[in-house]
Amino acid sequence: MKLKTSITSIALGVVLAALGVCALVESPSAAPAPPALLLNAAGATFPYPIYSKWFTEYNRIHPDIQINYNSIGSGGGIRQLQAGTVDFGASDAPMTDQQLSQNKVPVLHFPTVLGAVVPTYNIEGVNQDLNFTGEALANIFIGKITKWNDPALASINSGIKLPGTDIVVVHRSDGSGTSFVWTDYLSKVSKDWETKVGRNTSVNWPVGLGGKGNEGVTGLVKQTPGAIGYVELVYAVQNKLPYGQVKNSAGAFVKANLAGVTAAAASESKRMPADFRVSITNASGKAAYPICSFTYLLIPTKIDDPAKKNAIKDFLHWMLTDGQNDAESLSYARLPKDVVAREIKAIAQIN
Amino acid sequence: MASAPITVERVGFSRRTRQFIQQLRHGDEVAHLITLLAASSIIVVTVMLVYQLYINSALPRHKFGFGFFVGRTWDPVSGDFGALPFIYGTVASSALALLVAVPLGVGAAIFLSELAPSRISNSLTFVIELLAAVPSVIYGLLGIFILVPVLRKVVEPFLKSTLGFLFLFQGPMYGVGMLAGGLVLAVMIVPFIISVSREVLLAVPVEQREAALALGATKWESTWQVVVPFARVGIMASVFLALARALGETMAVTMVIGNDPKISASLFAPAYSIAAVIANEFTEATGDLYLQALIELGLVLFLLTILINGLARLVIIATTQKGTQAQ
């Protein structure tokens, strides 16, 4: 008897729960017209805030098109694109030739916005912005410079009294586009770094502690006296972290800001290849901030469904024109004008 | 086989079939099938898991062979992968956690089951079970904001000045590192040890205690020399459950262990664990060899767990045959 009652109540519960789920699923999509077209995308986490804003806003203008973005990381985005489980991908670092050759359909790179990476530090008694050269940063991260009052640092920071404390290096422990840009820059300015460590989303760090994510690195730097780490500019600005000026290839010490990042991209745009796969770290030009990069949408050149194809092409066009105006409010650097012009031409390659 | 008396006699069915139908009617056979299905699903999942890990780690298995287990470099740029620093970090941090958590957990369980008034015991047990349900990222956050600064400013300098002659307590003090990882793990697994051990101790028959007391033992003598040995197997089981949790813990460990794949003797030095590196690097691992090396690490962690659980079984078998029978 007791058993029967409990079975009945369980069955009742299951039915009620199912009804509830149905109601939950149905009510939001039933009220507005159901989207005629759903696009799936996946990839980089760094541009997620602006992508999510773009996709929401684009959906507001075109209620029949909904873009679903999963910020699972660049690696995951590339893999899902190759497997054909998403309509397009997103990545911080451009795909390598080997990765491109594994695609059934050729893939186009569309730069969307720019991001920068800044050195942040915690030195007791130092409140001014420190100056860094690429060489000095590489030597700190390789373990050759171990004290803050090292002559290599003291000579470029005259007027600041640097203590003789140990430098504690902090790097990202998770694979990330931020690490890629940072190691790409260090590889360009230091032969030593390039041969011993190299560039990647995660590398075999010679020294230091690993923090998970921007927040992990920041937490360690803030807590550890004498620490130096690197974080995205967006993150440093929003959390009011101190960050240093870096000497660019023209010899000027530049403090990272959005204009400096766009300037770096503009100065490199002439030697940019047709497929936009280019590293813009250590860019030339007096105003250019040297540690920055594009982040990309990865679009297949051939899209079978004509409705999807037109939607993607239209979205790209909107993103490159109206969409760019959203960048600065979210602390991303907008694309230089001539890059936008070239990308708009490249949209025609999708068919 | 439970044999129900057979009353239905029909021509054309064999005895076995009739028996089966009979049992089907009583529900025995149905229950048997359903529970069998439940049990075999576990085997199926395990086999599928190992198969997938094995298949998807073909590249590094062929390239490095056994060298994967003893390699000490983890270099995604040059494609050179070795698991030893991660194996060391996983085992050492879990061992350190057990070293702290077992005396604490068993001690607390003895107090709760034997010595504390039942009102206190019940309310404390409720709190402990709450602790077991706290998500690990919360433990990690507490670790990074509370434990790590205390370790760096107070505990590690103290250990260095008093026990600094030992290789365990040398080198620079960052706060994060093996010691922090082990301690956070210890805090996380203590609730499991207390909760299970307390149940086991409570299950020891009252007669055992009464017999000891009747022979003139004090309360503590009866607890330590009769009740605890009686419950030994169960207590050990709680420890191994906790160990399994510690080996596979990801989030809390990666937040405080320092994430540096090096093998250092010092507890102050940063280290890395298998679960942590997989979680950290999987999303952005783009090359095939790199990705598969991470999957092979998953296989290694699986093997490590099997090995340690196997040893645990052996310990339990050896001690039950020798000592008092439990339950």
C-alpha cells in the first residue's frame, strides 16, 4: 500500500516536472516570433563580452536571426569548426597552416577587435608607472633578471627608487590567447626567448607561478610582494591595476591605451597579408603599443545553406561598420579604417 | 537462487522456465534484472571511458611510449610531453592532505560518536555534512584569500626558522605551492572522513563497549582498544574515499598549488596536479599531439586511481584476516 502511494506520487511528480519544463521552454520562445534562423558559433573567451553584445544587438535589429555563441576557448572553437558542429568559429590566435589544411572547406579570418596585454606588478613603495623594454621583460620571464634593482631596470627608470627585492614571476596557468600574445611579443624581442621557450597559448615557463585566468594572475600579483605578471588591458583598466609602459620598436615608451593599440594595427596594415593572419606585436610607429593582437572570427568560404550564408555576410558587414562603435565602451580597441575596408572586400569571398 | 515453491504445473514448459515464470510473477526476477542492469551500466561506463581515453591518446602513446610516465618536460611549443611532475604533484599533494586530514577526521569522528552528548554530536554532524557539499571553487577562493597570505606571512617563515634544516622547508616562500595545495585538500576531505567514520563507529555493537567496561576498562580504553579496532575497516574505507576525492580534485588545487610542473623537495615550492593541468590547458590546446597528451594524462590519472584503490583493497583484506572481524 505504502509502496503504491509512493510510486503514484513519484509518477505524479515526474509528470508535473515535465509539464513545468515544457512551460519553461515554451513560454519565452512562444511570446516573440520564433527565430527563423539559428546560427551556432564557438570559440575565444577574450572577446566574449563584445561578441555577446553584438549578437544581442544584431538580433534586436534582425529578430529573425539569432546567433548562439559558446565561449569555450579558441582551441575548442577551431576544433568545432573543423568538426562542422558550428557555423563559424572564433580564435584569438590565427590558425596555423597545418590547422587550415585540416579543414574540409577553406576558412577565412576576419579580425573583429583588438586587445592588448600589459605588464602589471606589485612593488612596495613604488607607485609610479614603471618603464619596461622588451628585452628586460624577456629576461625577467626567463629568470635572468631576478632583482627589481637590476641595472637593466634601473637604467630605464631613472628617478624611481627600485628596491633590491626578489622578482616573483606570475604567468597564466590556463591556455589562453593572452599568453599567446605575450609570448609572441617576447619571442620577437628576444632571440633567447624564441629558442628556449617560443610562442603558444601555453608554454614551458622557465620560472614563476601560474595563476588561473586574469583573475588568478591578478590575485597572485596583488598578494605577493615583488610580483610581476601580465593581464589583458581591459582587465587591468576595469580593476584599476597598476601597469607599466613598454618601449616600442620606434624607441618610445608607450602606456597601453585603446588609441595606441589601434595605431599599432594601422601601422602594420600595409604589410598585412590578404588573409589577415598576422602578428602585430612589436609594431612600428611612434604611437604604437607593442603588445597587442587581433581577435578573429573564422568563417568557412563555402556555406551551403543560402539563408545562413546571407545572414553571416550581413552580420560581418554590420559588425565592421556599426558594430565597431560598441568596441570602446567595452574597452576593446576598434579596427583601423583601412583594415575595415579590406575586410568588407573579403566578405565577397564567402559563397 | 531464491527458490519459491512451485505450485503451477503445466505441460510443455521445462522446470526452469516454470520457475522463471513463477519468480517473474513474484517480482523477484524483475528486481534481479533491473538491479543487474544498474550494476552493469557502471561497468559499461567504465569500459567506455577507458576505451575512449585509450583511443584518443594514440599519438603520444606511440611517440613517447613508456617515456611519458617518466618524462619531466611539458613543452607544448616543441611538442615534448612527460607526465612525471604531474604524477608527483597529484600523489604528493594527496598524501600531504591525508597526513593532515586522517588524524583530524578520525579524532573528530571518535569524539562525535563516543564522547560528545548526542545533541552536540547531531548538530555538529549536520554542519560537517554541509561542509562536504560546499563547491570546491569556494574552498579555492578561501585558500587564495585567507590561507595563502597566512602561509606566506606566518606559517612558512615559522617553519623555515624552526625546521629549516629539513629539505622540506627550504627555498623562497610564495604562500601558494605544495603546502597550500595539500592543506586546502585536507580541509576538503576531512568532512568525508568524519562523516563516514562516525557512522561506522556508531554501528559498533553496544555489547562490545559494555564487555570492555565490564572488564574494568576506562571509557577511553574501551574506545581506543575495542571500538576503534572493531571499526577499523570502515574507517579505512572512509580514508580511501577521501583519497579518491583528493586525487581527482581540480579547481581548489589549481587555485593554490602554483601550477608549475617541476618536482621540488620543498613544500614551499609550486607544483602541479594532473587534474589541474587538464582543466587548465584543454580548452586552448590546438595541436593534435598536445590535445592527445592531455587525454593521456587523463588515462594516467585513471590508472593511478586504480592502482591506489587496488592497494587499498589489499590493505583491507590483509587487516581483516589478521585482526578482529568487522560487522
